[in-house]
Amino acid sequence: MIRRLTSLRLARRDEPLPGGQVRAFTIGLLVALLLGVILLLATGENPISTYGRMLDSAFGSPRAWSNTLTRAVPLGLAGLAVAVAGSMGLWNIGAEGQIIAGAIGAAWVARLAPDLAGPLLIPAMLIGAVVGGGLLALGPALARARLGVSEIITTLMLNEVAIRIVRYLVNGPWKDPEGNNFPIAPEIPDQARLPGLFERANIGLLIAGVVIVVFGWFVSRSAWGYELRIAGSSERTAEYIGISLRTKILTVLVMSGMFAGLAGGIELTGSASRLVEGVAGGWGFAGIIVAALALMRPSGVAAVAVAFGAVQIGGLGIQTQGVPASISDILQALILFGALGAAVFGNYRLVRTDPAVIGGRATPPAAAPEGAA
Amino acid sequence: MNEATLLGLVIAIIEFGTLLYLAALGELIAEKSGVLNLGVEGMMAFGGMAAFWAGVETGNPWLALLVAVIAGAALSTIHAVVSVVLGADQVVSGLALTILGLAMAAFLGKDLVSKPPDAQFRPLDLGPLSDIPWIGETVFSMSAMSWIAGALGLITAFVFTRTSIGLALRAVGESAPTADAAGLPVIKIRFIAVTIGGALAGMSGAYLTLLLAPGWTEGTTAGRGWIAVALVIFGAWRPGRVLIGSLLFGGLIALEPRLQTFGVDFSPILISMLPYLLTIGVLILLSIRSRHRPSPAPAAIGQIWRREER
């Protein structure tokens, strides 16, 4: 099997297949749904009724739409966080932890000023969230900008640190004395809840939408965004035309953390109502997939976030039928793998080379296939 | 603190060390070939679920171990195909593998929750050796899995430094184009390295569900896969140092529930952050040091390589 696989070579197509990333995403979705059918059949579930129920839970009514869009908010903001860093070629794997840090920041503000009026308290909490997310990203940002330490591992490690900080808080100093010994913080004050929009949706949806649109415009139109993309494509060019890479790396990574932090703040003031250990819900990790599927473009992030919101809400909807909600995580990962594959095959095609040429180590390098340029 | 609690601590350090070392060794082999696989947590969970299922079905821990190895390796081939053969980004592919592995384990393992374990690994009784005070009760009473983990570490170190296969693996991890020019099958070597990494992560998962915490529940891996990723860096990509790191981080995990018994008034939750913070510290030290000395990291790690693009 390995020999067969390695005897295949990718050759660049003369012209990429049309459709680009939308086609790749569609293929990924189809692949995921198809594999999902196999998985459901294998475990004795009815795939048609399962998918039907998922679709209905996600889009079947105004209430369903409100759930889907509300879930798209943290996914979109986390996706934006990853995309911002990604447009400069940096990886923020720490969105999950930064969402937690944001929620902690917002909860802290509410603890400090529980009697503040809503119109003051909510913005203050969201600022606290932004600061919290930014602070968690500051360490990796400084380490990368000053010392060249890979931000991939540092941001990844801080996820686990952030999870333990919130676990410590809700089990210790911030534990609700009236919470029946559950590891939960007290509810945030009533006036700290985000106003509703329609059904289950709150104005967090508008806030996230505005942030994504404004920032998307900023990246694609402003001089700052242009510099960002130059720095991402060629460090030497960037330095040559006088862009300070250190400042850019620092700004971009901290900003990335701030977007994820905002997601945590909106979650706390919008849907969660109290700090719990699972406040980030895996959305920081899903945000990485969202950003990758959107090719690090803010406009695409919004669209993919809504699609993933639907998959997740659909997953919750089938739980009542006894089908585990983990099917939605499976589908999300498979969409990504399918789309990654489809994207590659959009630009390359498989050609089989003589196994003898690659198989044996004794083959002189001169016999290597001259497939393409 | 009495002797029994201290003995218990040493045994727990060995047990958690074994768990971490198996997974970290697998990640080390993949990274040495130039492939970062952030899917360890997922492969560990999937392997652990598969092992527990096979244990319930057959009652034989060795058969269960085999199933876990196959499950971990099979899952890792997705990462190998997507990131090595097709050349997609290793970071995204690996993270998606973790999400997939955790979800598949939860989905397929839903009926296994709260089932009693039928197959378990037991401490190995080495006769008179196990009767020696202290060392007999700890080292010579380890389960066979700990011996296997140690042996695999020795084999890995030997292969890395003393064999042509190891040289080829490291060459591929340092520079794919150079290795390719020297006639090495880059993609084949990386594919196999990733698969071995998956097999070891699966083995680690089996150790978890058959010995360390017999049973299956969602979230039983509890972030240990990420510690394995951290350990490779902490151990500067060397099997021996990764072993020391595994025992150290394993020791921290073992300390968590025992702090109070030892009369230390400090939150065990905060102790559990230390492996991650220490790894960040080591990364920073390595990068400061690498201004004068070459970095121990495989140079080609994370780099996409397609043969045609030379």
C-alpha cells in the first residue's frame, strides 16, 4: 500500500481547476457527508433522518437560525484571530486559550464593578475580554518578535495553561458559594447580559459581524494590511521597503489574541452567563479549521463560520435522538481533510511513475523522474 | 509522609512516565523525519478507545494492545496522506487529526462508557527480583509495558545514531531536497515515520485505558497528548532526554493528587500547568542558545515538500 502510494507523483496542472476554494470546500463537505453516512450506517443509525434532523436544527426555523448564527460568532472571531496571524504567515494555535482568557477578563471586570449600569458594564467587560485575550498572546508574540521562538508551540502550550487557570478559578477563589459545590463561578449580574436580537441571538452577532467586516476591509484595503501581506509573502522585501518585522509580528499576534478574547467576552455576556471550565467549547481549535478553509481571508471566515455553526448546532440537535454530538466534530475534521485534498488536486494531478525508479534505494539519483519543472 | 505513600509516588511516576514516553517517542520519530504531528492527543484517545473495546471483546490485553497500535497507525495515515503525500500544511492537518481522533473515540466508544475492564495489564512479577525492598517493589514490579517503552527508546536511539535507516530518517528531516538528491525516498520515509508515531500514540492510549485508568470515558486523555508534543521539544529531540523529561512531567502528574498528603498547601491544578510552562521556558532557552549553536530541531520540520517543485 505504501509502495503504491509512493509510486504516485503530483504533477502541477497547466491550469488550475476552476472554482478555487469554493469548489474545494464543496468537495470537502461532500466527502465528509459521505464518510459520515458510512459511519452512521456502521453504528446502526439512519443517515437520512440524522442529516435531516441536523439540517432542521440548524436552519429549520428562525430559532434554529438564531442558534446557528450565535454559534458562528465565537467560530468566526476565533477564525478571524487565526486568519489575521495567518495572513502574515504566523500560526496562532492558541485561540482556545485566548477565548478562555477573554472570558476570564470579562468575568473579572464584572466582579470588580458588579453594580455598574449595563451600558457601561458590558463595554467594560468586552474590553476586559479583549485585554485578557491579548495578554495571553503577548508572551508568544514577544518571544517570536524578539527571540524568534516559534509561536506555534508557545500558543499551543498556553491553551493548556489557560484551561488550568479557569479550572483553578472555578474550583477555588471564584467558586460560586451557592453553586451546590459545582465547579462554576457565580452568574454575572443581570445588567451585564448582552441585549437580545431575535430569538436566541444577541447583539454579539452584530459586534462580531462588524469586527469581521471592518477588519476584512482593513486587511484588503489599508496600507497596514498591504504591508502585512508583503511581510507574509517575503520577509526580505518587507525589510527592504522599511517594514519593521518585529513590530508587525508583535502587533499581529497580540491583535489575533484580542479577537479570540473578544469571542470569550461575547460568549460570557451573551450565552454563558457564568464562567465555567468549558467556556471555550473547542471553538478555538475549530477556528483554526475555519481560517484554513477560508484561506486566511476574513470574508471567507464569516461564511465558513456560519457553515460550521450549522454543523455544530445540527450535532446538538441529533443528541436528543441518541446520536452522539461528536458526529459534528467528525464532520468538521473530514470537511477540512476533504477540502485540503481537493485544493491540492485543483492545482496538481496524480501521475504514476515507475515504482522501480523510486522504490529501490540503490537507484542512482540521475534516474529520478523528470516529471515537471 | 510514610514509606507506602512514597512507594506509591514512585510507582505513579513510572506509570505516567511510561504513558508519556510512548507517545512522545512516536512524535519524536515523526518530527525527526521533518513532520510535525499535532494529532497525538487524538491518536492517543482513538487508540485507547480501540484498546478498551478489544479488551472487552477478547479479554486479552495483548490483543487489545495490537488493536490500539493498528488503530493509532491507521488514523495517522490520514495525516501522512494529507500532509506528506499531498503536501498540505502540517499544522492544520495535525490539529484536524486531533479533533477527528477525539470525536471518533467519543462516537464509537459511546457504548463502552462505564463498562468494566475485562483486560488489564498487571504488574510483572520477576520472582526474587521483585522481592528486593524499594527497587523490587517499583522498577522490578513494573508492567511489561514499561519495559517495552524503555526498550523502544533504546532501539530508537540506536537506530537514529547507528544505522543507515536512522541516518536516512534524519537526513529527510533536515532537508528534503538534499535527501532526495541523494536518492532517498523522502515521502516513503516520512510516511512510515508518521505511521510509527501513530502506532506508538495508540500504544500509549492502550496503556492508559488498560492500566493507568482502566475503563473508557470521553476526555480520558486529558491533554496528555499535548504534553507528549511538548516533551519532544523539552527533550531537544533526543530519545534519552525525552525519557528524562517523561519521568519529570510524569512526576508532576503523579504529584497532583498527592500534594495534600505530603502536607503541601498548593493548588494541584496550578502544579499541572508546569509541564507546559517549562516547555515554553525550554523553547526560549533553546532559541537564545541557537544564536551560538545550531538548533536541535530538525531543520525541515513543518516544511512542505513536493518532488516536482525543485
